[in-house]
Amino acid sequence: MPHILIVEDEQIIRLALKRLLVKHGYQVSEAGSVAQAQQFEASQFDLIITDLRLPGEPGTEILKTAGAVPVLIMTSYASLRSAVDIMKMGAVDYIAKPFEHDEMLQAIERIVNQKSLSAQAQPAEDVENDTGIIGKSPGMLALFNKIRKVAPTDSNVLIQGESGTGKELVAQALHKLSKRNQGPMICVNCAAIPETLIESELFGHEKGAFTGAVSARTGLVEAANGGTLFLDEIGELPLEAQARLLRVLQESEIRRVGSVQSQKVDVRLIAATHRDLKTLAQEGQFREDLYYRLNVIALKLPALREREGDIYEIAKVLLARRCKRMGIEPMQFTDSAKHALLNYPWPGNVRELENAIERAVILCDDAKITADLMGIEDSLEINQATESNAQQDASLQEYFTQYVLQHQDSMNETELAKNLGVSRKCLWERRQRFGITRPKKS
């Protein structure tokens, strides 16, 4: 069972986060300051989560004594720009407050899995390889071959695939197998940063460049100097930021917002998207010259439903990892569960499979995982359910589409999400699902 230390001075937040992690199978210790945290032996933890602003010393002081233990920094949006400096100091990642539970759990799972991948992967010795990705299907074997060929180069790479297929895992494999693997790998989800902040976050800014810029800040591109910059969902990048990124690729230099001086950077760019960038370029929503710069090497990640030979192997590995994390005896799938796993279409891909297994392990009363515990049924039953709900789904889509198109020119994303009663992340996901793109500013 992974052991996590939470360092947070606000007791309500600390206890809420502790309950969340304990519920999902983690052992948790807590501290209210750096001084209290340093009373623990850091090596006993698999991960330390600390707030940036703490009474006394800041959370970054923990980086000095954490050793090989990864440190995840929590920071408010007001201080988000300091995240670059945090990453340079040795933090494995940062997360903006307030955060959604799923966002925090996914970050923790990714970090803990990376730390103990070799120990956790023992059920899959024959399916996991030097890329760290599970798969034996023809499509995945071809992908692994391309990764090994491309990784040692400095060529730009565009990873394409549906949401939940594991595009970030491919980016991590490219970095791990590259000559830059001792340098930083900075991962950025372009859809998760507000348009008003994206240029400053990526390229940095000078003091006084805009209201609230009380000091100069380093951008994420600069923070990736000597390493790899991974831009996920690059199709959501505003046109102004696209122009700046093009300069990085053409001239290997950046210019901070509000500056007249340029500076050289040495960055290998890996981008990912589930959208058709070529079509977006033809429609004027993505720069055509940037598209061709990115598309030097294109890697297509197949959907899970196209990896029939891998589904059950992935499921077994995920089940073993989940049991180990929760500190319980190994479980097995029943024959009917295996049949359901292989026949379900997995529209949410590996991410949906992982969530289904987590749910089943939590609800299971013995060592047998059944299809109903995973919440999936054979594709025939799914199709019948889909038909019965089609009218309701169509009504929801019609209302959502009409409201967004009617108000998106007069409201920002935060206002739209609030009026629709959803989070910004949910708004973005529904835009992708329903094909409602926000017009890019020219």
C-alpha cells in the first residue's frame, strides 16, 4: 500500500485530502508545516504532497530533504507562474488549487506508478517492454518499433489518438529512450490553462507586462531547456500562442511576454491531440505552418477496441496494481468478466478500463471480479441501452450546443461552465464530444 505524506496547514483541506486518499487505498500521514514534516523519515514515503505556502518555511524546503521521494506541489492559481521555478528545484509535478478529486488522483497514480513500475509490472513481464507500455497486438508492436527509432533523434513528434489511449505514456517513452533523458520533461495540457494565461505560462513574462505581473517569471518552454516539452491537446492552443511556438521551432528561441529581447532554448517538442489538425488548419483554426513543423514524425495510437489481443493483458496488470495498492490479496476475473472485457467497445479507452477495474476491486466481496462489478455489459446490451437513451442524449446535446453557440462570444469559459452547472473541464470535454470548437482569435 503506497504511503503518502500530506503537508498542508489548512486543516479542512488536509483532512479532506486524507479522506480521499485513504478511500482510494493509500496509507496517509500528515503534517501542518515543513518543520512537522521533517520529523518524519522521508524514505518511508512513496510520495510527498505539500502546499507551496506554509507557515514558517515554504513547501519547497521539503525538496532539500526528500531525497529520491517524489514531491508534488499544490499551488493556487494566483501563484501558478512560480510552478516553473518549483519544477527547476526538483518537484516532480504541481497541481493548481482548487483541484478536482479526479485530477489529484490521476496525478498521484501517475507519479506512484512511475516510481515503482518495475515492481508493479511483474504480472506482465512478457507484455511490458523498454517503453513501459503494455501491448503485443500488431498495431502496438509497430508503434514500439517507431518509438525506438524516433526517440534518439531530436525530431518533433505528433502523437495522435483518442482520449484515454495513453498519449502521455508514449511521450514519456520517447523522453526516457532519448539522449535527453537526464534533462527535464515538462508536460502541459493546453486545454487546462485559461486562454488569458497560456502565453505567459508557456513563454514567461517580464515585470509589468500585464496587470498582476509584479515580477518576471520563467515560462514552461524555458523550464524544459535541455529536455523535452510535451504539449497535450495542442489543438486547443490559441492562435497567438501558436505563432510564438512556431518561433521556438524555427529559431530555437523564445521571447517573454512584454520583452523585446529573445533568448535561445534547446527543447525537443512532442505534441499530442485527439483532433484532426490538418482539418483544423484548412478551417483556419490552426496554423498550417505550425502543423507541418509538428508533423515531422506522426505516431498514431490505436484505440483500445482496436487492440483486441491487449485488452485482457492490460486488464490483468491494472487489476494486480490496484490490489497491491490497496494492500489486499490478488484477485482474478471470472470467465464471464473476461468475455465482457473483450466484447465491450471501451469508448473511454484505457482510462475507462482502469476506472472500471478500480470500481470492481472496491465493491468486490471475494477474490472474483465479475462483469457487473465493473459496470460493463456485452456490446449487444450496450447497443440496446444506447438506443433507448438516444432521444434523451440528443436533447441534452441540442440544448448544450445551442446554449454554447449562443453565448460563447459574450462569455468566457468560466462563465459558460457556471451557467451550465458544470466544471471548466466538463465544459471542455463536452465541446470535444459534441464537436463544438471555440472560434480562435485571429
